[in-house]
Amino acid sequence: MPLRGSLVRERRMTAEQERPLPIPGEGRSAGIYIHVPFCRAKCAYCDFVSYPGLDHLHADYVQAIQREIALRAPAWAQRRFDTLYFGGGTPTLLPAAEIGALIKACQDILGLVEDAEITVECNPGTVDLAKLQALRRVGVNRLSLGVQGLDDRELKLLGRIHSASEALEVYRLAREAGFGNINLDLIFGLPGQRLARWPETLSKAIALRPEHFSLYALTLEPGTPLAERVARGEWPAPSDDTVAKMYELAEALLDEAGYEHYEISNWARRTESSLDAEGLPILACKHNLKYWRNECYLGLGAGAHSYDGLRRYANVSDPAEYIGRMRTGKDPVGEAEETDRTRAMGETMMLGLRLHVGICWESFSQRFNVDLREIYAQEIQELRAQGLLEVDERGLRLSPKGRLLGNRVFAAFLR
């Protein structure tokens, strides 16, 4: 969604500091995101741009994305793309050959580099060994398994189409197919979920030794079936204290198992050459790092969002409308928002503080030509006093308490 922030700090900036906004991550590479809005059945908690029952649109949708790739190529010609991420929805509902065709189009038209990180989100209920092997053959080298849980009762509550045993089997098959970089998605803080059962789920997942974990506290989105069941009193929502304890337990168990907690919701397995020059794990998701660094990314497909450094824009979310626009040569953008320097600074703070390395004084100064310690002096002082920020010679980062109350910190920089 577009990120909004007021312009209350504009008066603090000199004319020199208000020079044209630099392109974020200039000198860095950009990423490509392809949204696949199809799913077999809508999960009970999901409010994403995803639609069941649209199998008849798959081929036309892939052709539409190929047209959008050609449409966007001139404006993005100066960017070097080194990550490609297929998200959804359920990308693995598409045949591997169609995913391969989109990868090739990104390589041939957008210049996606040969050694790019190419991730596909995978619902365990939609693949078998042959499908996984086919994905490897067309160039997918990172798999994000939407396991979400390893307790059948919890999976049923979430409306997932797979069982715990099926998820474990698909992980085994992914290894057999040759995937050496696998992320596991898990959700916690479910209605009725007991704190005592959470360590069992974590232990089962850790025993698999994936390269990466993404753990998300469930948000009960208005209008979703699960939120309505909780509102009717069918299931009790967990207390904030219980959710915090589950998060802290995950931190402890994953650290003990050799995983680096590099972003609020993400852990990467430690390796011999564990950290890069910026202090981030080698196995961190390179594509998502572009979001957290507030760098440029090109979104393709219905509902996909893009950021070119000067504006954020999003395509129309209805797949049929998106296909129709691309077929007639009409731009699929449904909304757009210009980014000024003040907003870009606030967004960079909000996103960068999600990373455990935080924000570097020098990097922020080089990017925006301001001293972070001056422009946000009051905010930093107040948040430090509340125990939410840690500051040292390199920069600032969230404290352990701040990671639990991150939204409070982020709001301070977007006021």
C-alpha cells in the first residue's frame, strides 16, 4: 500500500538539503516482483489480492505480464535487476513452463542477471516432485514454502488446503528436487493457539534445517472469515502478552539453533561466512532487503506495487481488468503517489529500522545530505528515553523492547 506521511519536518531543511530527491540505492541493483493473484481456496485470514476459481485466466494473465514487461522496460532500462520474486496468491498454480516463460522475459527484456535470486512462493498443497523439479529446471533457485503451521487443527482454522504431514513431505521433495535455499513461513498468535504448543511447532520446523524462516503474528483483518468468527465469540483472540511471549520464545529457540535474527520477522541460518559487509546474513532474502532498504523495485501483474525512487504506484487489482488493459495497450496503473524528500526520509527510517543492523548515520547522510541526528533529534531522544531505540557510533537500531513495539517507533518518523 502507498506509504503516507505528513510534511512537518520540511521547515528544518535548508535549500541545499532540499535538492532533488536522489534515486534510492543508486549504484545498487533493483528487484522485480510478479504477483500471481490466483489461489485454489481463499484462506480464512487472507485479505491479499487473490482469487479462487480463475483457472481459465491463467494463460491470458501470463501473456498480459509479458506485455507489461515490454511496457515497463524503457523506463527501467538503467536499472540492473538481480532478484525476481513470484508472490501471491499461489504462484505454484501456474505451470512451471509459464513461470519459466516469465523468467525468460525478465532476462531477455529487463536484463535480469544470470545469477539472480529467483524466489517462488509455494503452497504445499499445490506441488509434487515433478512440479518442483520443473521449477528448478526453469531457473527457480529459492523456494518460500507457505507452511504457516505444523498442527492440523491450526491449519484447519487458517483454512489451509494442506496438512502438517503434507507440508513436511513437500519440504523433503523440495530438497530431492535440488532446492538448496528454502524459506519456511509460519504464523503465530492464532485464535485459541496455546503458548505451550508453540515450541513443538518451532522444534519440528527447526529440525528441517531450512536456510531461512519468516514468522508473522496473525493480524485479524476486518471482513475475513477468521476475524468474523472471533468477533462472534467462536474463538478467543490471544492476548498481546501471549503473542509477545511466542515471539520471544521463537527468538530464543532460533538463536540457539543457529539462526540470525536479521529483521523483525525474518531469520537466516548462520554459515561459515555468515555476515556480509553490512552485517547482514549471507542467506538473508536479497529481494526483501530491497524493500527494507527503501530501494527500487518493479511490480508486475494485478495489484502489484512499484517504487522507482520518485513515486510509488500500484496496478489495478482485478485480474480481468488488468488483462483487458494490457490487451488494449492501456497502462494498468490504478493509483500513484509522488515521493518527496521528507516522506522518503521517513519511509527509509521506518523500513530500515526493521533490520537489526538498523540505520547507519553515514549512509543516511550520503543519501539525503542531512545529519540524521539533527533532523530527527527529538524523535530519537524520546524513543531512547522509552527504551525503544539503541544508539552507538555506527547508527541506531530497535532495542529488544522496540522490536515488540515497532509500530510505535515507525509512527514517530512518519508523523
